Amino acid sequence: MKGYLAAGIVGASFLSFSISLSASDLETITVSATPVLVDDAGSSVTVITREQIEAQNASIQSLLRTVPGFAVSQQGSVGAVTQVRVRGAEANQVLVLIDGIEANDLAQGSEFDFSQISLADVERIEIVRGPQSALWGSDAMAGVVHIITRPSEIRNSISTFIETGSFSTARAAVTANVASDHHRAKLTIDYLDTDGTNISRQGREEDGLENLTLSLSGRYTPTSNVVLDYTLRQTDKTSAFDDIDFFITGLPVDADNETASDYFYGGVGISHDINDAIEHSLFFGRTDTSNRTRPTNNRTSGVKDKWKYQLSYTAGAHRLSVIGERESESFRQRGTAQFFGDPNQNRETETNSLASEYQYVGERLNLSVSARQDSNDEFDDASAWRVTASYGFDAASLYASIGESTKNPTFTERYGFYTNFIGNPDLKPEESLHWEVGARTRFLGDKLKVGLTWFEADLTDEINGFVFDPVTFGFTSANIDGESNRQGAELTVDYQPGDRLSLSVSYTYLDATQEDFAGADVQEVRRPEHSGSIAVNYRWQQAGLGLTVNRTGSQEDDYFPPAPPWQERVRLSAFTLIELSGYYELNSKVTLTLRAENLTDEAYEEVYGYEAPGFAAYAGIRMTF
């Protein structure tokens, strides 16, 4: 069975690309602007399916640790800030989409905090590594992660999920589907409450989480050639965190602090097939986020509005897409003025973009060329481009891509926090030249699949957000001279000898360095040189059992002591996480679930000074009506 990668501002979800496993099973993935066979894609692609999500019954952090090229950094307990770095890039150089809507948080340095995501309603997670700015703009320098929720069904139904377990954890999710001849809609309510664990090395105060997500999505098809899609998603998250002991240890210390975060993602899109050769679509999306800390009551918020129009033309093996975008961003910061300065500020920026992609889709050879021009009203304009190629043999395919991507400076980098943390309005966008070559092979009648990729990326004009200014005796941001170099290899092995047993293996080698102030190469922080995973799943007629082993090698981190030299490099020890999960179907409507995390109760830190949770076990029940 062959799959297809497709693009469309509106489709299974808006502004996205799609995989079609059959005529009635349309999904999405972010690779190119028009359909292309999955095996012929000129980029590294990973798809985490609903079947894998249910088999492993794991958190999104655990699932992402199995993805080659990914480095996950969770700042302590469940609900703590979770960053993901791809191929050595920074966390804000990876674009995250939720049902086609750009979700990177302007209020938090344009990063995405993965701790807000519950997997109860996620259908699949589709990942493309490599330079993607030519089609997706600034945040897609190192790749795109597309989180797709479960599609609305063509029948009326209600499904529920209830789970409880360690750390006084309680979780409940309800999904209702309503369908008619031309319209189908889905409403989901997802709630999680946990006491969490103590993230500091001392004390016993627990750092918990309360997370509520409401989502509404649907599709209206008034005619056979017109489709209207819409989605609304609201997440209210309150997470506890510890303070920093600035005077004695420079490390986290117990405190009754918390962050209240609101995330809104909304979008509507319409697509129209003019004829068999021409289609066009229009999409509007909004991301509105805010983060308030207590007891200080400091608050940051960001709003991004994006309009996107796409026109595509197909003539035999040749395909051409033209895309026009207009993006408005606003940033707002509020807080109490103090010795450090006044944090209150309002900032805005606008970007107009034009992008295009040409594809040739042959019997064995596939080519694509894409380019983009961003016109920024507050800083330098930027351009991006990408070329991909793939060639298919009977049981293998070779692929390669090369491209130049950009990352715009964030509001904080340009305008600072306080008067003694001085922004730099003259910052230039960062630029990265990124290339990869790889092979996908199949053996034993497609039962064994092996993929191998080598990649290299050189980042110039990197922004350092912690530069000492001797004139003001404060800190600022600056584009630094020299390059940051990232190179490495990714290996994947998938073996499925029959319907019952499946085995997946991934391994990543990464060498990510940057120049220090003396011009010497140093390892970049929170990028392990070696990482990998093994996942084994076995299915009976009514049950399944899964075992996942994630290994993260040693890595470096920054530590800011309360005395000179003020900044030090420290090493985080390697660690191994073992998870066991299982399910049992009582009947076609009721399924029992069980999972255990960190089976060996290993003590580890992904961020220096922030202790991760130990052993935990959870039991749940899924019901469908």
C-alpha cells in the first residue's frame, strides 16, 4: 500500500500536506506543496501514528524521544516546560503546527512548550527534518512538527478516556462527533490534574499541574469541489515551579510559584477545485498565548494573525504552486517596575511573504525547487530556498535536499526584558545552510525497513541573547561572528515479521558546536552526542504489550553561579528510561490500559538542577458509544 504526501491549505486539516493511505483515508504531513509519494520525498520524514500512540500509551515527551535527530529537555516534573531541539538547532528554530495552525509562542521566545499537549485526541504526529523555511517561513529553520488531532467521524459517536495513577494523577477526556450529509463536527474536552514531584534537589515541595483543553473542529462540504474546514482550540494550563537561589547555590529551591498559561489556536480555511488541473485555497489562522507568573504577577502575551492564499497547477508530471502570506505579530509584557527597570512594553511587526514551488514527479525521479521572500517591516528582509531530489529503485530509494533557511529575531532579543537587559533593534535574521543525503531500503518482502541519513548545517549570524555590555553594565543581544556547525547521522530500523510483533530502533549521532568568545569550538548545550531508542510491541487478539527503552547520552548545560565566573559549563549524565505499557479489550466498546514509566526509578536531569520524576504507574479505561 503506497502513501502520498500532499499539500493543501485546506484538506484533512488546513494549510497542510497530506498522506493518502487509501481513497477514504486522507491524513496530513508537511513536506511539499502538492502530492508526492512518501517513499519519493526528498526529506527525512517520521510519522507517529494513532496505532503507535495507543500501543505505547505514553506522554508526548516519551514519543518524541524515539524520533531520530530529536533532543528533549523537560524542566522537571509533569507539566514543566519541555523544549525540543532538532538536529542541534535551537528550540525556537523548529515550527510546530496544531491542525495546520502555527503554534510557536511569541510570548516565550517563539518556542513551543510541548508539556501542554495531551495525546488523548491526537491522531498522528508528522515530522519533517531539514530546512523548511522556503515554504513555512522563519520558525521552520530545522524542521516542522505537525500535531494532528483525531478527525471528525462520519457517524454520531461519543468516546471517553479516564486514567489515574502515581503522584495523585487524574485524567479524563470526552470526544463527541456529530455528522450529517454535508457537515461533520467534533468536540473534545481533555482534563489532567496531578500533584507532580519535587523538581529541586532539596526540600519536598511538589510541583503539580492542572491542564484543561477544549477543542472544536469540523468540515463542511456544500459541493463536491468546495471544502470548508475550521478548528478552535483553547488550553488553560497552571503549573507549579520552583524559585532560583540566586545568593547561595544558583539552583532551584522550593517555592510556592506557579505559571498560568492560556493558549488559543483558531483557524478557518476554504479550498476550491476549479478543474482537474487548477485548485486554490485561502486560510486564516490565529495564535493567542499568554503566560502569567505568581506571586510576581508578571505577564507576557503574544498574538499572531496569518492569512495565506495558495494557487496550484498540475500538468502531467509537472506541478507549480504559488503562495502569498501576510502575518501580523504583537507582543505585550506587563510587570512591576523595580530596581532592574520597567518591563512594560508593547511591540508589533508585520511580514509579507511570497513563496513558490515547482515539482517534477516521474516514474522514478522526483525533483522539487522552492523559494521564499519575506518582507519584514521592522528588520532586514530575508529569503529562503530549498532543492530536493529522490530516485526510486525496486526495493530502495535515495534522496537528498539542500536549502537555506532563516530565523527572525524574537521580540525579547530585539527589545529586552528590563532597562539593564537592553534589546538590540538592529539584529539580523539568523541564516542556516542545511543539506542531507539519505537512503530508504526494504528487505524480506517489506517486513524489514532501514533508513540512514547524514546531515550538516552551518548557522551564521546566530543571536546570542546574553552578551555583557560594558557601557551600560547590563546585558543585551547581538549577532555573533563565526558559525555554529551541526552534523550527524540518523538511523532507523523497522521490523514487522507478522501482524503481532513489531520492532523499531532509532539512533542519532550529533556533533553540534559553536564558537566561544575566544573563537574556539565548544559543544552546544542540551544536545547529546549519542541518543537512541528501542520499541517492541506484541499484539494478541484482544490485548497488546509494549516495551520502550530510550537512551540519552551525556550532554552539557549552562550553570549560572551566584559568584564569578557567573557562567559555567556542566555535564549532565547519560540516562536510560524504560517504559512498559499494555491494553486489554473487554469488548468492542471498552478497553483497559496500563503503563509504567521509568521502571528502574533512575535519577536524572535533562536541565541542570531540575530533577525528573522517578517510577510511576497509571491505569485507565477507554469507552466508545
